[in-house]
Amino acid sequence: MNKRRLSNSDPDLFRLIVVTILIFVAMTALKPDKFLSKANFSSMCYQIPEIGLYTLAMMLILVTGQTDISSVAIGNLCTITGITIMSQATKNNVTGAAAWLYILGALIVMLLIGVVCGLVNGFTVTYFKVPTMLVTMATSSIFRGIAVVATEGNALTGAPEELTYFGNHGFLGIAYAMWFFLIIFVVVAYLMNRTKFGMELRFIGSNEKASEYAGINVNKTLLKAYVYSGVIAALTGFEIIARTDAAKYDYGGSYVNQALLACVLGATNPDGGYVRMACIALGLASVQFLSSGFNLLRLGGNVKQFAWGALLVFVVCFDVLNRELRRKKAIRDVAKKHNS
Amino acid sequence: MKKWIKKVLEYNEVKLALIFLAIVVLFSLINPDVFTVANLYALVRASATNAIYALAIMIVMCSGAFDASFAVIGSFGAYVTMYILTQNGLDPHPAIVFLISILICMALEFLNWFMVSILHLQAYIATTGTASLLKGAVLVFVSTSYIYTLPSQIGALGKTYLATAVYGSGIESQLHVSVIFIAVMYLVMHILMTYTNFGRQVYAVGADEEAAERAGINVKRIRLIVFLIAGVICGVAGILRDAVGRFSLPNPAEVVGKENISIAAVILGTGNSSKARGSALGTLLGVLLMSFISNNLILIGIPSFYVELATGVLMYIGLVGQMSNRPRRHSAKEGK
């Protein structure tokens, strides 16, 4: 009874709950002792934040109907800068409060880089009217290029223990990284659902021209979205430093596809204008359950790569057909009402 | 006379050629070895695969669509072809090898067309899905091993040279036969895009899909042909990479994951998807510029890890350069 009501009033959420439960049950059935173990859940707590943050960064742009693929490149540029600054503390044997000063300084610089990268993307998109996908393809080459040149392709390490402690420990049984992600998730959810900015972003996504005539400053709102996206990428970089104590220019290349998958699976319309934060959370959970399940089943990266691609294609095709059916049904309903 | 110069300079191809010449001269001044026939031959060999892949993405972008999977499709087609042939101990005529690869690639591009044109999916997202799917599928379902013994006639093709030149240091450099493939394909594409009704229709679809539809162009059909042509080009490029490289592997690192080099070349040659102006000549110049820089950075003493940065900067300049001389939309001004 309850379920039926939910399936009618909120079909996207209902569908995702079903999908998430199905994946969870399937993985549990395949590896009952390992998938339900505490170790598996705590390791998931360490993996979700990274992909989750990149998903949020991508979602902010996807809701405007464009695809931003530069988040991972921005994140890596930030980790490299951040760790370069932080390693000074380790080198000079600074500990305690003084080390936190280094960490704070690094964080500020990383956020600034995130803002600048976001501004570059946003400015190019809004001022020159170039499709975001092409712009971010070029800028991510530039960001990655800078990272390669700066590190000569090497991995950097040396974050102070004060920070890496938080990356590898938990509070109330949940990893600090997860808390960090949850806070940012709530902030982004608030931003999207309760603020003027979030509403305007959705309007722009569903119809840019109409939003302009409705008096929305489209360019300013878009620019803000790109800056926020860059800032989230920078925060992801901070989380990565805390967890792995390493920075490399090509870290996490597969996150672009996974983030895109989590967004699309999470009922975000790639044509823009529609996003549900609850669905994004469930989409993320589904992707993580699948990923962890594959690991436990000892299926390697190749199978995952195949699965992400197949799922992405399947989900976008399914969504389009589903929307088309819904639209036709709505037209039929209206026609019926009109006739009676 | 001055007017004439101004008019010529308006062509993007001319600008690009001048930039290319300037860079060649600059590099040659630093290292005279750059400006030699031998180095030119090396350039041809290094850029052969990318030059052909760039044609595939060019025609797709001219039609206003996008394909993130072209390099993966080409590699997939070539590897599967080689795998089938070597597993069964077959050694057919090279034309048949190319044909098998082309058919596989056309089938895969048909899938892309179906998603982009019939289901109206976002081209980038759908084709990223295809790319990821194929990249994994070839390793999971086909094989992960390198194929070192190609069918003998393809192997022979890889060792066919047209001419030999010598560097100042005495090292030989040879002109690979793939230069004929490049020349023929670019010529055919140039004629197709510039002088045929079909080419005009592709540009029309790319400039404004709706307007093209109302002008009586069958947009879906045009896009289908475009994607199938891209499939043919990918099939040829895949086999040619194997011939030049003398072995076949599932996801060759210099192709898969380096799509942005071809895309940057197309953008530099103004094959931009939102503007739908693109030409085979411009793309060729773009490819030459990109390959020349990545090939010769090391010769003028710049470490090769600057290549990625150079690619990105060139791509960005290409994007911004052609967009900035476009008339601003009125609506954008009213918004302020």
C-alpha cells in the first residue's frame, strides 16, 4: 500500500530504492559472509567520499545540461599543490598547532586553485559560448599538463600525521572522511533545494532562453556553479591527501565515468533541469555496492570498466524511453479529461 | 593587393598554416635537425594514426554530434580482427583484413548513431558509455594478450617504405607507406565535404538541426551516413596502427586515452560542433601542428611531459579563437 503510493508520487525515488536494494541483495547473496562484514562497510566509508564529492561537482554542471569532465584534473592539481605546502611541515619537523597552520594554509591555497579553475571553465563557457564538454576537455588537459610539468610525473607524499590521522580514523564508528562528505552533501543539497541559486540553476538547465527572459542573470549563475564545482573538486583533493598521503597527476582517472554514472543513475537528467539529491545519494550507494561487490567477487578493473560502460548506456537509454512513455501517458490523461 | 592579403588571411586554414610555418621555423632555428626530410618522414610515421582518426571525429563534429568512442572503436575493431585471423591461422589479402575491421567498426558506430539520433541521448554521455563498455569488453571477453605475429601481408605493409632519408647524424629515416592512405583519405573527404550535396547537408545539419529538417533534409539519414563513414575511417585507422606498430593490442596507449589530440586537431581546424565549420584541410593542418609539436619538443630540449600541457593550451586557443570572432548572440546582451 505504502509502496504503491510512493511508486506513483515519486517514481524516480521508488525506482532507485528498488535498484539499490536489488544490488545490495544480489551482492549479499553472492558473498554473504564478506559483503555484510564490518570490514567491507568500513572500507566503503573510505571509498564513497572521493567518488561522492566528484559526483557532486559533476552534478552541479550536469543540471545545467552540460558535462564537465575537468573535476578530477582540478582535484589532482589541488592535491599536488596542497601536499607540496604540507610536506614543508613534515620536512621542518613541525608538529601540533604549527602543523595545522601549514594544513590550513594549504587548504586555502587549494580552495583558491579550485576557484580559479572553476572561473576559467565558467568564463570560457559563458563568455565565449563554447560547449562545456569541449572547454573542460581542453582545460583538464591544461590542468593535468601543469600537474605533470610540476611533478615531472612523480608521486608526491609527506602530509603531516595530524591530517592523515583524520583520513584513516573514524568518529562514532564512521570514518571522518564520510562525515566530511556528509557535511558537504548536506550543504550542496541545501544549495540546490532551498536557495535562489539552486532554483535558478534548474531553470537554466530546463530552458536557458526562458530563464533569461524571466530575469535570471544566466551568466552569473552559471559562473557561480562552475566556481562551486571547482571548490568541491578542491575539497575532494583535501580529502584525498588526508586519506592516501599521496598526490599524482593521474590519480583516479576512472572517477569521471563513475561520477557520471552515479549522477545519471541518480535520476539527474543529462539534458538539464532535473536533480534529486536523495536519488543522487542512492545512485552513489548503488555504484559503491557494485564496486565493492566486484572487488569481493575478485572481478578486476576490466570487468568494472565494462560494467560502468554497460550500465551508463543502459541507464541513459532506459531513462529516455521511460520519460517518453511518461510524456505520452500524460498527454493521454489530458486528452481523456478533455473528452469526459 | 592589400585587400587580397586581407581576404586570404580570413581563411582559418591560412592562419593555421602560418602558425605552423612559424613554429617550424622557430624549432629549426633551435635545432637544425628539425628541418630535414628525415624528420619529415618521422613525422608522417608518428602522425599517421592520429591523422586518420581525426577525420572520423571531424565528420561527426561537423554534423553537430560528438563521439567520445572513436579511438576505442577503431582499436576494438582492429584487435578483434587480428585476434580472429591469428586464432584461426588465416592470412587473407590485406583488403579483406581492412574490410573485416571496417565492418566491425561500422556496426559499433551504428549503435552510437542509434543512441544519438534515434533516442536523442546526449552524444558525449552515450558515447563515453560505449567507450568504457568496449574498453572493458575487449579485455574481458576477447583477450588481454598482445598479438606479435600479424597476418603476413599486414606485417609486410608495416615494413613497406617509399623513400629513405638520412639525418645529419647518419641515422636513417624512412617514409612509411601510410602516407598514401592519409593522402587518399584526406582527398576523398575533402571532395566529399566540399563538392558534394551530401557534404553541404552535413554542414547544414551541424549548423542548425531544426532548420535543416525544415529545409527538407533527412537529418537522421545524414547522421547515419556520417556515423557509418566514421566507422569506415576508424576501421582503417585501427588496422593501420597495427601495421605501423607491427603488433596488435587491445587498448593501445598512444590512441585510447589520447583522443584529445585528434579532437584538438579538429578544433584547431575549425571543425567545431557548435559552429559546424570544419574542413579536411584544416584538420590536416591541425594534426600536423599537434604531431609536429609533440614529436619535436624533445629535439629542441623540452622534456616530453610538456606535451599534455601543449595539447591543452592549443585546444583552448583553438576553441576561444574561433568563438571570439563570432557575432555575439543578441539574447546574451539582453540578459545583462
